[in-house]
Amino acid sequence: MNIFRFSGDMTHLMSVLVLLLKIHTIKSCAGISLKTQELYALVFLARYLDIVTNFISLYNTIMKLIFLGSSFMIVWYIRRHRIVRRSYDKEHDTFRHLFLVLPCFILALLINERSAFKEIMWTFSLYLEAVAILPQLVLLQRTKNIDNLTGQYVFFLGAYRALYICNWIYRYFTEPHYVHWITWISGLVQTLLYADFFYYYFNSWKNNVKLQLPA
Amino acid sequence: DLESEFHDEL
């Protein structure tokens, strides 16, 4: 495992921890899109179907368990927790799951590396992960005051994507036959979705003003 | 094999 891949996994882990920290300590999920969190839970569920059948390393299995567990835990907090759910911004978080899930599923049926069930689900999870951040970005745009933790959460997620691209470039040059168009293109699309957010995030950081996305 | 190579990322 190269340094880009490991750093990518760690920033991904950081994003989840920042979000759980916010929800658990402040008991608030203000500014967090439940739709995005539910989509991530579905992403991990579809992708890690091989968790019991395909052992790669202890690191891999533990990380998969963390991502699965944390995504469902976050969804549970926002939907069910007595206090946390009160801060959920239902009016502004209106994105429809199906508009993302259905096209991704159809695309996975049409374009995949192998048409076995697990492969299709894996491909579906890649496509869905690429666009799962959209409800969150829409919500950020509608939210006047984005708090620091929410901003950091999205920042870490974007950093994770950018580092994974560095990882693919590194692997392409160091490993034989390492070509995965589907993974790369969906990963690139996913990273590009953060470009706008990054621009405003760095500007607010540089000018030391509160982060706000233009409507 | 192809499968483990393809699935070794998170």
C-alpha cells in the first residue's frame, strides 16, 4: 500500500470521525444531509458484499467494518436519536434518493467489468459514491451559516478523493496491468464535484471569514 | 488474481 492510498483512507476516516464527533458531542446534525448519509450506507453495503468471502488483509476488513458501522450509526443518529434528530434540517434536505440510485444502478448493469452479481453491485457502489455527496453540497448551498465541523467534514471527504487519484496514478506506474477505467472515471467525477467547494473553502480560510457557498 | 487486485481498495 502506498502513502497516497493510506493518507486517502485516513482522511476518509477523519471525515467520518469529525462527523460523529459533531453529532455525538454537540448532539446536533445541523447542516448534515441525511440523504447523503443514507446513500453512503448503501454504497458501503453494496461494495463490501465480499467482506466475509474475500479476505485481503486485517487492515482492509477493519476499515470496511468501520465504514459500514459508522455510516449506519450516523443514519441512526439523525433518524432516531431523541435530541440529534431535532436539529435535522428536513425542509432544505429535499434531494430524492431515487434520482441518483436508479441511474447508477442502470449504468452499473450496462457498464461493468464483469456481469457477475457482486461485480455489478461493486460497480453500482462506485457510481453511487461518485454522486452521493450531491445532496450534501446542495444543502450546504442552501445553508447560510456552515459551521466549522461540517465544513471540515466535506473538506476531508474531498481530500480523500484527491488522494485516491494520486494513489491510482502511482499504482499505474508501479504495478503491471493496473488499469481500471470504471473506478478512475467515477472517482474523477466524484473529485470534480468537490472543486467548487474547495475553491470557497480555501478562500474562506485564506481570508479568515466564515464559509458560505453562493446560491 | 483479477478479483483480489480489483477489490483491494476501500
